[in-house]
Amino acid sequence: MVTVQEITKKYTNTKDTYLLHKNKLTAKPFLKWAGGKTQILEKIRQKYPLNLGKTITKYAEPFVGGGAVLFDVLNNFSLEEVYISDINRELIESYIQIRDNVNELIITLDKLESEYLPLSTSERKDYYYTKRDEFNAFKAKDSVGIEMASLLIFLNKTCFNGLYRVNQKGEFNVPVGSYKKPNICDADNLLAVSKKLQGVDIVCGDYKESEAFIDDKTFAYFDPPYRPLSATSSFTSYAQNGFDDEKQAALADFIKRMSERGACVVASNSDPKNTDENDNFFDDLYSSLSIERISASRAINSVATGRGSVSELLISNCGGLGA
């Protein structure tokens, strides 16, 4: 069995070097996630509530997903309280395990990487589908831990396009990818993420549960499942239950109530005008807030011709003041 000390030395040169520089570590998303915000992060940064003449001591992200905005905020600001949540239990379990048991997680991922990388293409395929079956078996259990988190990260690094997609039974069904040398055990980043997550409240639940946390000292970022631009564009759904127009409207009401409470709010969503210039769905829902249309590259799509630049919405009451 590989020890924590051996893993630390393998991935950070020496334990002393890590301890010396740990406060300078920068965390980044540990998963590739459909709808991730890395590519439009600079635009979102311009909505961070700085220089607004009010004190922001708290951050909430109720649809945390891959956490690109979360880690950008944690890397750059000191906050008293941070709350993140998502309805995806496997995702939230991974955040919790990285926060609480990162050394054990690194050891498990190192083992998976060591077993997977030397295999032939056909052997990798068999190995992948065996691990996918194990992951789906864990999904059916009430109690999960390191095994669930390590399998999620392994599958994310080795599956097709880094997708997380489930079928109607709730089973992860993404096929194997073709990466030559996937970075399954990114120990340096996992250590940095673990450090940044210390003290963060991590909740598996609906966005409405954040209401008790959000107040007039809070910056809240909402990145819900996007409204589909077509009947087939929601294939990347990572939950069994869709996020239809009724749920989009309910979220809009919630966001407006949090804004009226005094919180600084920012929300992202698709722009219906990409496919129908007369579709004012979000313009009407968020008429009391600021709506900015920004350009984004659609990085994950089932049809190659569907990739390209599209308009997305940034909805806020934060005045557009940048860092």
C-alpha cells in the first residue's frame, strides 16, 4: 500500500516544499463539467460585488457544478462564510471527501491511475466499463465515501468529453474516452482544493436550502441547468429530473427575493434569442435586474457542428463593477 508520505513526495517533490508553499497554492476545478464557466470567467469577474459601498463577508453558490467561479472567489478573496450546494449527490460527495479526506483520496486515485495508464486500448475499455459498473452500484447505496469520489473523478478523466450524464434509471452511461495519458490523480490541485474548502459548508440539496444562508452581506452566484436552445440540446443533463420553464421561473422568483433581501446576485443562463430573436423568456423573467449578453464557446456538444460561439446571459444586480 502506498503511504501518504510517499504520495506527498511523489506529487509535491518534498513534504517540506508543500508546507512552505501551501498558502500560495491556487485551486482550480478538479472535474470537467458540462456548462463549466472557466471560458467566461473574466466576464463573470466583472460582476463581482467590489467597490459597491457595502460589506460582503459571505459567498453562496447553490448550483456549484465544477466550481470554476467558486475557486476563483476562494483564490482571490477572504470570506467569513461560504456555502455551496448541488443536487448531484456524487458530485457533492467528491467535494466533501476532498475537503475532509484528501490524502486517502489521492492514494486511491494514484492506484487507479497506476492500473489504468499501462493498459492497451482494449484493456482500458474493459477496465473503464468495470469501474463504471462499480460507480453505478455505489450510486444505489445510501452510504458512500472515498470509493464514490475516486470513481467519479476517474470516470470524469477517462470518459468521452468529460461528460456527466445519466439515463432514466439514474445510471451513469457515458462511454469511454480516448485520452492517451489522462491526469487521473492531479494531487497538487486536489491538495490546493482541499485547503480552499476548509470551513466551507457543503450541502447536497435544492437551491432553496440556501435561503437560510443568504443575507445582505452575501454574494450569491446561480448557475442552474441552462434552458435548452432546442429539443435535443439538453443531452448533458446530470440529473434525472429536468429543469423546465416552470422551474426556471421559480428560480427567477427566488433570485429576485434574494436581491430584495440585499444580497448581491449574479446568475447565468442560455440566451433563447440564439434560436428565436422573439423569445423574451428570460428578459421578461428578470426584467427587474440587469441582463448582459456575452459570447461563449460551446465546448461540450453531441454534434460537432453544434460547437461554436453562442450568446449567453449574465443576470445581476451587482452593477458590473470589476476586480
